[in-house]
Amino acid sequence: MNQIYSASPTLHTMVGKKRVNPTGTETYEFVNPVSGEIVKKEIVWTTVVLHHTEWRVSVFWLIQ
């Protein structure tokens, strides 16, 4: 994982959940490396199968 995001425990939690759960919703935070502000996002994902391979399809957005 990129060092910029390595200090974000909520991001690590989300990645772990996304890895083992075929569908889900999660919020996570990280520090914007440019502004230094905390960025909070929500992500929704599902799994689709294409040519016998599972793909995680995700949509995420900024929480204001």
C-alpha cells in the first residue's frame, strides 16, 4: 500500500473487508497529502464474474 495511506487504520479495515466479502459498504478516512486535511469517503462494492474470474466493482464518494 502507498505510504501516504499506510497510517489510515480505517482504510486498512475497508481493504480487508473488501477482500473477503463479495459485497459491502464501508466508510474510511485518510489524510490528504497535499492539504493535510482528513478526507472521509464511503465505498460500495459488489462482485461480478467475467470469464471465470471474480472482479470487485466499486463506487466511492466523498462524505462532506
